[in-house]
Amino acid sequence: MKTACKVGAVWSLGLAAVLASTVTAEPAIAADARARIVPVVTSTAQLPSCRSIEYPGDGGKISVQTAPNGTVAWGITMYNQADVAGRWDIDTLVNARKTTSSFHRALTGPYIPHGSVPPAEATRGGHFSVAGTLVSANGKTFQTAPNDCIIL
Amino acid sequence: MSSLAAALAARVDQVLPDGFQVSATGTIVSLSTPTEEALRDIDISLALNHVDNFSAAAAVAAWRVLNDFQDDVIAYLWEAWPTAEGHTSPAEAYGESDQGVLRLGYRYSDSTVIDLEPIDLTALCG
């Protein structure tokens, strides 16, 4: 299936400009922040909070929320349920290192891949992100856009 | 971590609804169903990426396996699991390590629904 993944067929699960981001190396930040921070984001202060944020993209959106107990919950909602069926390979990362929360499986019907990361892994002040791909059964390939946020 | 994976798989396998199976290969704990060979794989060694001691990582690993497999069971059966009389929502997974012993299962705030056999972490490390 990977050989069928052409650049033109790559859609974003997160930011609308994921493809452009890949090509032009734009900053890995939320859509609202992109409008005012250019071109590079490296400091904690410039990233959004993981408290409650959505990263809308071309094909779907990534949602991240933090519960009062510090658990970070994440989910990916596709706009078109016909795109959901296929092979999902999603990891979550804190400070660029994988956590135990992931989603690696094939889906055949409607679903919202999701998970949660306990405080032991989602340490306060860390950078949280959701990363991976969906090779949809209908031939499209989706890729998560940059979606780092700060765990508070 | 591979010994912990095997211990977790053996315990969780005993309490899941009929048809679900849990196995371990190395540090990977896998859930399968009658219709899908591998519903989910969890690499519990990833817990060590963020937790610096085995005992705490074991607690994270236990919670991860119980929580995510519960999620899959609920999605597959389309009903809450596990539950107890007087409750409509499913019990919550827990994994806690204290003095070398890992306790794990599913519980409500006021009662335990499934209490799995504790795991002696010192034996696994030895």
C-alpha cells in the first residue's frame, strides 16, 4: 500500500496546511498560533496548551484534552466516515518520545481512534503530540500534521 | 519487561469476556478476538521512556493494558464492561505498585469489580 502513497494523495488529519508545512518547513504549531508566529517555534511559551485544543485538517481533526487529574486524552475524527476504514498507525509522543498510548490496527467501519496518556507519562510542561498515518481503504493516505501542545 | 508482559497477559486473559484472548510476545501484549486476529498490540516497554523505575513503569503498563483492552472490548461488544449491579458506566482500570507488588484490576470509587492476582515485581526483576 505504501507504494501507492503519492504526495498528491496525502491528506492531513491535523492542520490544513500539513502538506505545505512539509514542503516549506513551516512551524509545528496550532492553526491559531500560526497566524502570529513565524517562522520557527521552539519555546514552550509559543505552543498552545493541551488543556482543550483541536487541530482541524483537510481530512479530519485531532482533538486533545487534559483532565483535571492530568491525564491527556486524544482522538482523531475523520470528516468523511468512508475514509475511516483502512490501516491506522498512530503514536503519541511526549517530548518526542513514544508513550504507551497508540493506535496500530486496521479498521473496517466507523470509529474514532483515541486514547489517553496518564500523568506518569504525560508530565507537566512536556510537549505532547499525536503522529502517524492512515492508509484508507479507498486509496487515500492521510498524515497527521504538526500538533504539539504543552501539558499543563 | 518481557516477564511482566507475560504476567499481565496471563492475568488479563482470564477475565476478558468469552472470545477475547490476550497473549504476550516479548514486551508486546496483544488482544485478539474471534474475528480479528490482532485487535491491538501494546509495547509495554515504552513505559520506560517516561518513567525511570521499573515499579512505576509496571503500574503504567498494567493500566495501559487494562484500559485499552477494556476500550476495545466495549467497542466490540457495544456494551459497558466490566460493570457491577447499580452501575451503568464501566468500572475503571487501575494499576498500582507498592513495595514491590503490582495490584491491578477494574474498580469503581466505592468497590472493586475485578481484582486480578497481584504481581510480585521483585520476582520478575530477579
